Amino acid sequence: MAIERTLSIIKPDATERNITGLIVARLEGAGLRVVAQQRVWWKKKHAEEFYEMHKKRPFFDDLVKFMVSGPIVIQVLEGEDAIKKNREVMGATNPEEADAGTIRKDFAISLEKNSVHGSDTPENAKREIDLCFKKSEIVG
Ligand code: CMP
């Protein structure tokens, strides 16, 4: 299996509850390595650009509003099959549909306040990593 990198976000509902460490422990426990990490508070333009692919969806405005409502932790995760592995450990987007033992099942509050984001394809992982980090900030 190939070593991949993926973009992860610990969302405002999780920073507010001070559970970022609990989430990182889950990621590391799944064999993912944090090779870049920064706590930031996005401006509206950052959230709009990051979630551009959802621009036409009815939930877009609320999603942007939520993502700028507090600090977030952006990360690059590295590991074997990292994109799929991260999505497995996160669980389904809607916590009500997430499997037992996943981050979203255990920590998420709702479909919007679902604690974490993870890239879904290699193309999106590259785009999202490039949007969030300079090459020099990623240290494997
Ligand atoms: P995320 O993986 O960050 O990608 C887009 C986000 O939009 C998603 O997690 C959810 O938190 C949020 N969202 C809100 N409503 C919906 C919806 N109806 N379908 C999918 N995602 C939604």
C-alpha cells in the first residue's frame, strides 16, 4: 500500500469542548502520523474557498458560518492508505450513521457539528493540503 498524505480538520465544536487531544490520539492510534499541524481561526474567505465544491449545496452558508465560528486545528496526516484510513477512523459524515468506535460516533454533536473533516480523494487531499500549508511546514 502507498504512503499517502491527507488533510484533516478538527472543527470548532471540538476545539470549543477542548477535545483536540482526544481526537489526535484516535488518529495516531489508527497509525496516522501528524506531519503538520496548526491552530487557526479562518476568515469567511478561507472557509468559502476550502469548501468551494459545496457552493451550490443548501447547507453551504451554514457550513461556512460554522467553520468561522471558532478556532480549528488543521493537520496533514501521513500513513499507509491515509485518505481511506482517516475516513474510517472519522466515521460517517452524519454521526447518527457512524459506526461504533469512530470519532464522529463518540464525539460529534450533529451533521454540521461533526468534529472532524478529512479529504475524500487523492486529488482533493492535494488541493486541500496545498490550500492550508506551505511545503516547508510539512515535516514527515
Ligand atoms: P465535511 O466532511 O467537513 O464536508 C462538508 C460538511 O458539510 C460535512 O462535513 C458536514 O459537516 C456539513 N454538512 C451539513 N449538512 C450536510 C448535508 N446535508 N450533507 C453533507 N454534509 C453536510
